[in-house]
Amino acid sequence: MKTENIEGLTLFEINLLIQQGGRFVMFPNLMTKLKSSTIYFVRPEEKIIKYALRHFLRIS
């Protein structure tokens, strides 16, 4: 599985962002169960819909 949106962040910075409300989100792959899903790191100030739209528009 690939994790998006953590480029350039250290483990300490990720932990800090999680304490501030950040989270990891995985959207289901509706096309096939064999293809692995991508995990997105959503920062505290971002909306999940941004990644949901990008994910579902990319696989359709």
C-alpha cells in the first residue's frame, strides 16, 4: 500500500499532526479487490473530500 501526503515529514512531525487532529484515511477501491488501496494522510486543516474526490475520479 502507498501512503500519500507524507512526503518530507518526519515521524515526529506526523505524530504532532495526529495529536492536532490529522488522520490516515483509506478509501475502498470499487473497481477491483485485487488492487491495493492508497492511504492518505489528511492534515488537521484539510478536508477529507479533497482526497475522496481525487481518489474516486482517478479510478473511474
